[in-house]
Amino acid sequence: MHIANPIYDVVFKYMLEDNKVAKLFLSAIIGEEIMELEISAQERAAEVRVVKDEKKKRKKTENETVSLTVYRLDFAAKIRTEAGFKTVIIELQKAKYITDLMRFRRYLGLHYQNPDNTSDDKQEKARQIYCIYFLAYGMDLPPCPVLKVYYKVEDASTGDEFPASGEFVSGLHHRSWIVQINRLKKHRRNDLEKLLSIFDQSNMTDMRHVLDVDDETFPEEYQLIIRRLRKAMEDPQKRRAMELEDEIIKELQDLERKIEEKEKTIASQAQSLKEKEKALASQTQSLKEKEKALANKDKALAKMEKELAKYKQKNQRISST
């Protein structure tokens, strides 16, 4: 079955805008049952002019201006537990290219600072934060499709481990799940990996916007997600949005390459300038030494002239007697 490629932001966001799909998808990742889910898309948009071809570069009015959106998805989730229910904040971020780690830290910091991320009217009980990262590039991480990063509580002296529970621990520490898209290939060891195979880029067809998946391998409960992605693929507007995303990314990659080349040129010029300054400093030092040597010679010459004058005066006195 052909589905839209969810590595594209427009498809990824469309998939999770369906509340049933989002609950199903996120529950599978965190391994907990989400009963209620409220989405809050945090977006940052910037206009980018897409040049369709070389001939139209001179005709700006014929070029297409679109919005490039860099976003994260935030959810408030009510989760069923053995003791009843709990509410958590789920922060989901997807990075298609190597991204500054500080951006993830800033987003996470916003949640810790937000006074609304509490579970009581007095805003005294902090909601636990779950972080889910989708990475489409290699990192210095273990070669696994999905990684869980959990905190643990242990006695510093004995190493005895205790349950990582309580408001203090959960309020100041967060759990993370890292999905490495480039590691999903051929991994179908459990239901989660079968579900995440919708991101497996080795299933790409001749059109990079479309993946060919075997829907029979997906558990029945996940068929809703497959149907959602199928619907996205059949939507002409979503297909055009993916094409624009490709064009925008290409423009940004070209710009990034130009910036990188300029930075290399600047670095080379800076190194050349540093070497010239070093050579100039060496020449200045050499000149100072020569001037010092010349000054010493002048002193020696003046001393010799003084002694010679004394010698002449002495000879004159002798001659006069």
C-alpha cells in the first residue's frame, strides 16, 4: 500500500492532528495508555521565495512564496496508571537534518518555566514532562531504532535502586524516547517497530513523497494510522506541500553551502592575516634588535671618537713642549 511519507513536516503534522491517531501513536511510543490528549502546535514560520527555474529568477512576481514552518508539537495527556490517572506534558520534536542541540534544550526549558504546566488549581504540582525526538540523521547514539532514556534513583553509597516516583523526582526530571529513523530499516521485532516502519525510508518509491508499505504487517489497531497516511497521499494539496518542502530545503541547503564556503574563506583569510601579523611581529622584533645593535654601535663609535680626541690633544701637548 502507498502512503504519504511522514518524514515530511506537513504529513507528520497532518497525521497527528487526528486525535485518535495521535493517542494511538503516542501511546505506542511511551508504552502507556493515553485516555485524553490535547494538542498545542508551537510554530515558527518564515517566508521563503521558491524559484521554480533559472528563467524565472528575474521575474520575482512569477516565483512562488511559501511559508517554511519550523515547529514542535506539544500535548497535554491524561494517562491511565495503576493508581488512577496522571497528566503529563508530551513534547515531540522532529529533526530532518543535524540541528543545534541548544534548540532542544531551549524548548524543554520553556516547559519547565511555564506556570501553566501544573496539575492543580494552585499551580503547585508540576506536570511530568515526556520528550520524544525523531531524528533523521546519524548521532553519537547506540545503533538502535528506539531508545528510552529513563532517570533512576539509587543510594549513592550502596548503589541500591529505588522506584523513581514522587513529585520531587518526576517534577525535576523527564523521560525521553529517541526514534532514529535511519536505524529503522529491517527492524520489526515488536509492534512498536512495526508501527514506526511507516518512517522507514528504504520503502521509498520512485517518488520520494510516497512510501510503499505492507499494511498486512501492521497490527489491526494501527490500521487507523495507515489509513490516515493513505488519505494524506491522495490529497493534492498535501502532495504539493511536500514538493514545496523539497524546494525550500534545497534552497536552504544551497544557502547553507554558500555560507559554509564563505566561512571557510573567512577562516582562511583570518589564518593568512594571523600569519602575516606573526611575520610582521617577527620583522618588528628583528628591526628593534637591529636598531638596538645600531644604537650600541653608535655608542661605541662615540666612545672611540672621544678617546681619539683625547689622544690627539695629548699628542699636541707633547709636540708643543
